[in-house]
Amino acid sequence: MDIQSSIFNELFVLYPVIIRGWVTPVKPQGIAQGGIPKVLYDGETQGLECLIDPWTEMQLASWTMAADDRVDLYVNDNPTPATGKTVAPGEEQQRVRLYLPHGWLNQGVNRLYYKVTRVGGNDESSRDTLALYHLRLPESLDLIIPPEVVREGVGPELAARGVTFAFTYTNRRHFDSIVFALGDTTVRFDVPDAPAPVNLTLFTDTFQRAGDNPNAVAEFRVFDQLGNAVMSGEKRVDIHLGRLSLLAPPSVA
């Protein structure tokens, strides 16, 4: 490496990729700097918007972004850039806006960085951006209602004892949460780590908030920590805490 390249590498500062709208912080602490929800990536026609600040170095003012500099965006250990741009005249002081095409992010933590190649041929890589991404959404959501409730609904006695609903789905992840909607009320709770079952027991106060209804809608939505959400199908529950039970009159011998 020549002296000019050595000075360039030591003094040139390339800040990490900026991802607007990503989720911070993510868990567990230290795993990544943020997370990319699907709405920012899969939901955008052009892919994930990545912003790069004009490259400047903090000690030598002569090293500034110039026309015909080249910036290329890399993901993980792939030696092929995902996308890139050559700086045009008049863009020297502007942020570079790149779009990461679909299909480049893996399940889990991804490393995003860019490489700047100067007109003179010197190149330097930026600091890493570590981003968590979930490749697969929850699927096959199913609400399991106790057989007794399916047959008889929820009356005051059963509500007082408690009714346990079970929730099943695939692609379960750490730090998921569920919002269970029953009639006119909702209950949010954290999903335990697998393989523990996902159960929720409700009592009288919740059924009172849900309201008496012979066809109360029961459904749930799964959220992962990145804000991705999937809704289950509807099921129906007969809630009748305030309904009188009409018993047949005793027979007379």
C-alpha cells in the first residue's frame, strides 16, 4: 500500500448505513443495532431504502465526496455488491440513496456496509450496520377453545372458574406477543419461549368486558418484536354471564 492509500485508510471516516423507520432497540441487548420490519423491505417495490451520508473525514478537509466517486452496498459476506451508485456532478454534498433489492437479507442478524471507491482508485469500507430481520412470518394460526365452551358457551360459573384458551402457530420466535380479541375487549400478553405451550386463562372480569353475546368474535394477532403482525381466523364464543338459565320444571309424580 502506498503512502497516499495509508493516509486515506487511517483518516477517512465512513459512517454506517442509515435505515429510516427501523425498530430500535431489539432484543437480546447487543444482538443488533436495530431491526427491519417487512413493511420496510418486502412491502416496498424497490426494496429497503438505505441512506449514506456524504463521506467526509474529520482531520483532512481535502478528503471529501467528489463527482465520480463510487459507492456500493454489501450484505453479509457476499462479495458481490447488492446495489450501488456513481456520484454525479452536483451531488457531492447530498446523501446517497440506495435500495437493497428483495432476497438479499437472511433470517436473523444481517451485516450491511458500503464501500467507497475514489476516482483515484482508493477504496474504503464503512462501519457495519447490524440489522435483525425475520424472513418468515407466523403461519397456521389457530385458536383452540375448550370443548366445554364450544358446547355450552361461557356462563357465570365457568367464568368464575376460569377458561383457558390455547394459541398455536408456526415460525414462533423469541419476544413474540399476542393480542387476543374477544367480543368487545382485548388482552395482550407475551409469548413464552418454546416449547412451553401458549395458553391464556380468562376469568369473570374479562368476560364482563367482552360483553354478553351469543356470537362473540374470538381472534388473535401475533406480533414479533419487529412489528410484523399476522391475524388468525375468526371463531365464535357464546358469552352469557347475565343470561338466565331456564331449567325445566320438576316433574310431578
